[in-house]
Amino acid sequence: MTVVEQSVLRRVAYLGAALLIVVLLLVAVVSLAPTQHDRFTRSAAAMEALARTLTEGGELPARSLGGLPFERIFRKHNQVYFQQGRNAFTDDTYGYLWSPHAQPPNTDHLTGPWYAYPQR
């Protein structure tokens, strides 16, 4: 094997090793990133404190609570909606709902008075 061939093989080996390291780092970052459920769990106390103070018909503009961003927060029929966004295809809104008295229709129970909703 010539010196040039050895040099090319060495460069290919270094490039392959660098690519493998980048892929492993990306896998580690993605797998260790907090999930939506983790962010909700960390944000729930701040969300509930706000829900208890918002009056009927009250509305707040976009803001983040804990690790969750919200487009809109509003109280309607003694329930507080924490709207995160809109489905681009159906125009349905989605987010979290604080309902301390009963489970609203078309929601998924999370914990305590908390529900996930797609609002139609």
C-alpha cells in the first residue's frame, strides 16, 4: 500500500469516526430531551395557580408557564383553557384544560383536574 493510499484510508476512517460521534450525540440529545408530559408536569402548579385567579370571561395573551408555551389562556364556563395552538388541517385548537368539577366531553384525563383537549 502506498503512502497516498494510507493517507486516504486514514482520512476516510477519521471522517467515519466523526460522523459516528455526531450521530451518537444527536441520538443522546433527542432521547434525553424532556417530553411534553415532563414539561406539563413541571408547569402544572403554575398553571393551576393562574387558573384559580382567572375570572369568568377573563383572557390572557400568549405566554409561557414553566416549560410550556401558550397562544391564549381563557376561562369559559368555569373551566380554564390553556390553548397551545391550532391543527393546520382541521383548524381545531388544542392544549390543556383545567376543570375542577367534572371531565368535559372530548377530553383525555391527565391527572387531577387536568385534561388534554382538541377543541372543535
